[in-house]
Amino acid sequence: MASCHFGRGRVKITDIIDMSADIILNKKVGVQVKKGELLFTLHTNKDDVESIIKNIKEAFIIQDEPFIESELMKIENQTKRKLYI
């Protein structure tokens, strides 16, 4: 849903999609990150950038313990691989 807030998606059918809006995720799930590393790059023409960034940051979970892939994620990843091969 974050994409709707920065112009890349629609909440209502009448909302206009901004084709220049985008988010680039610079890190993959489970990758170790260090303080200060760039997690994402946001391209938007919206004025409320701070609230958009806050919304996107809330989607990230950063923890001290190593990442353990759940069974659901394993199934999803296997499905995606099959679709792209």
C-alpha cells in the first residue's frame, strides 16, 4: 500500500498513477545491514515525503538475530522460481 501514497498505485479508481514515482529496494530480505546503509531509494512528486518515508520504514524489520526464513516464505520463493524459469 505504500506505493499508493507516493503515487505509484491507486486507492480509488479515479486516482492518477504517477509513472515517474518509484521505490528501489537496495537490500534483499535476510541480508545483513549496517547502520547508515541505504535501504531504499524513493522517487515521488508528492509533497508529504516525510510521512511517505515513515510509512515505508515501518515495513522494514531490523533485528540483531540472524534472519530465519519461514516455511511460508520458502514455499513462496519456490513458486516464484518456478514461474520465472
